[in-house]
Amino acid sequence: MVFFGAALISLLSWYLARDPTLALVLLSVTDAVAILPTLRKVYRKPFEDSVTLFSINIARNAIGLFAFQIYTFSAVLYPAKNVFFNALLVVVMLIRRRLHGSYLKV
């Protein structure tokens, strides 16, 4: 509920400031903070989530980044953030699985 409220605040800032870039940055920061509980879960229970799912999300967003003809901050921010945080989740998951003795379960 907190993250939903933060998203609504970012939309309100877009409406009041008439600046879509500010709203995009606020939404991206909210989304980045919202991934922290998932990161904590992946760290504590590395076998409960799918490496494949997060890897597909990395590939999907990376392909999207290469599809742009003109690179602007507003166009690149969201997919680049997704690539970074999904890659972070995969790396944490694989390291924690390895420390627990197996990383073969995908």
C-alpha cells in the first residue's frame, strides 16, 4: 500500500508540475524501492523464485533497449532499471544457491 501511495504521489507531481520526466523518475525510484522486499526474499529463500523468469525479464528489457532509434532519458530509464534490478536478483539468487550447495534448480 505504501508503494501504491508513492506512485500516486508521483502522478500528482506530474499533474502539478507538468513535468513528465519528474514523474518518471519518481515512479522509477518507487519501483526500485519496491523491489527491496523481493531482494530480501531471494536472499533468504533463494530456491523459491525462478531464475528463468528473472532472466527472461532481463532479455526482454535488454532487447527493448536495443530497439530504440533515438535514446532519450525518458525512453531508457525504465527498461535500464529493469535490466539492472532483474540482473541483481539473478546474481543474488545464484550466489545464495551456490552457498547452499546447489544452483541447478532453475
